[in-house]
Amino acid sequence: MEFTPEELEIPACKYEYLDHPADVQIHSWGDDLKEAFEQAAVAMFGYMTEIDRVEILEKQEFEADGDDMEGLLFHFLDECLYIFSAERFLIAKKVVINEFDKENFSIKATIYGEEFDLQKHPQGTEVKAITYASMQIYDKDDQHELFVIIDI
């Protein structure tokens, strides 16, 4: 599979993991809400393995939608988790949102990565589900950040 130089470019890390009693909270941010969503997805994959060991060898497109912004974030991350859990165990190094419709709450995105391989990728923590618990989305002129808890 051939990739353009833009597809192979890796964005800066704009996320962190925050302490939570039983699960993990992802805090991501970006220059806009689209980037904050992309960073949250990469953070989730980064919790599953060492993301720097993942190569861009494959890509997969997907769509997600919701009834509101929280539902969109939930379904976006849930689709990413589904791609890892059920379809060739694709682990992403990069997630790009190609279309982000904030009025109709829909996303078209592409995951870039490779098939998860225990010989190559250290096993991190299994992500069981995405949750709505304590979900926060900030989309203001000077603040584009998310807080989402993933069930581990």
C-alpha cells in the first residue's frame, strides 16, 4: 500500500492520562475540536501498546455519528475500539478526521497503523469500553479539549 508524505507525517502528542480510581481518563487538546478528537483516539491506542512501535502499513476508513457532541465522541472512539477488537486487530499510530460535521454530529475518518502483533507491540492495558462518565468537551475560541474515561 502506498502512502503520501502527508499520510506518513505524525502529529505532535497533545494528550495525557489522568488518574482515575478504577479506569483511565484521557485528556486531549488541539488547535481545534477536530484535532482534540483525533488526539483522544491516538491516546486510547497508546494505552493499548507503545505507539512509537507502530508503523503505518495500512489504513482503514470509518464513519461515526451521534445525537449530540458527547454521543459523537463516544461513537467515534467506540468505532476505533471496534476496529482494533474485531477487524484484524488494527492498532493505530495516527487517526485523521477527514470530515467533521459539528452541526449534524458526524465524522468520516481514517486510521493509519498496522495489525497488532504481540511479537512487535508490547501489550498495554486492554480497553473494554468507552464511557460517558465525566465526559467533558470544551470548544471555545481559545480552548479545544476533551476529557473522556475509558473502561479498562
